[in-house]
Amino acid sequence: MVSTELVLIVVALFAVAALYSSIGLGGASGYLAVLSVTSFAASETIWLKQYAWSLNIIVAGIAFWHYHKSGHHIRNLSIPFISASVPMAALGGFLVVDGDLYNLLLSVAFVFASWRLVSSDAGVSEVTRPSITKATAVGGGIGLASGVIGIGGGIFLLPVLMLGRWATAKEAAATTSLFVCLNSVAGLLGAGIGGNLSPEPGLLLPFSGAVLVGGFLGSRYGSEVSSQRGVRMVLVVILLFAASKRVLGILV
């Protein structure tokens, strides 16, 4: 028998995937936030991370396909970031960070994601490509953080690309979606090498189905969805609530 909680989680994951994919993100911070306000919040860190990465691969992969098909992917922009981030994401996935430190890192990611969602309407009219040195340094740092926290790093990379005026909005979304997909694969591989993976098909299948549909619709039609701003605000509330819950867990 399917529980009410599982149904609500699936619906929430669908909404997160649709929203995040519309701006080129995989949604890991959103998935972790959803799971953090359910009975699964008490699960081990790696249990949460493996699902976030798995769902990220699906959603970010679909988003990248749409942006690439539309001609927005700039290969020379993506390569330096990805070449440095993937091995560092694998290293971060191999490392096991639990307890208060993980809760603190995840809470920071939630707050950052909230800010990103609120400010994601900003555009860039003129761009200046970053040097290879800057791109590899940024990519490596974000990759390591992504592996440790259990996300793809898009919530960090996308604002960096935009605020640094290194790419237009659609170019940034294309690079970010590929970055997220490959970092998530690397994180899973690192965790697998460490012998830390234990996915449950009974959860992975419905979770994957929800984000598959949400990611497809969001990445294709996100810009046309009515009241998207309102949906973003709902997700921001969820992220901040999840962050406060994690922080309280540290303090109490």
C-alpha cells in the first residue's frame, strides 16, 4: 500500500524538478530539502545524497538536451569548469561527512539556493569569457563542495556565471545543466567506490518517474508557466524551513 507521505513526496519532487530545470538546474538542493522535512530526514547522509544525485542526473540531462538542441551550449565555456569539477566531485562523494558539519553545509546550500531562486530573473547583456585558470579553480572548488554536500553544484555555478558576466542566461543554463549532470555521476561513482551506496528500488523508481516528467516539462515549457514567481517563493519557503530544521538539530 502506498503511503500518503510517499505520494506527497513524489508530487513535491515533480514540482521541484519542473521549477529547477526551467533555469538549467538539476534540483538536488530542492530534493534534499523535501526529504529533510519528511520522516526520511533521520536517514544517513549518504542515503539522502544518493537519491539527490540520481534524480539530478535525470533532470539535468534532460535540461542540457533541450538547451543543447536549441544551440545555447558553448563547449569552450563548459570544458574548463567540468574538467576540474568532475574529479573533485568524485573525491567529495568518496568522503563521508556526517553529523553537525553536514547539517551546517547543507543548510548553507539551502539558503544559497533560496537566494538563487529569488534572483534568477536577472539577465546579462554583454559577456566576457573567464580565463582557463579562473574557470578551473571555480569548477574544482564547486565540484568538491558538490560531492561533499550531495548536490550537482548548479546553485553555485549558475550565479557565478551570471554575476561574473561570463555567459548569457541561456548559455549559463546549458553549461550548468551539463556541469550538474556530470558532477552527479562523479559523486555517485565516488560514493560507490567507497562502498556507501544502498538505493532502494521501491523509492528510486517513483522518485525518478516524478522528476523525469517534471524535468521534461520544466526545461521545455518553464518560461511559459504562469505564476512561476509564486511557485519559486513556495520552494524558497521549503528550502529555508529545511535549513532552519537542520540548524536547530545542531543547536538542540
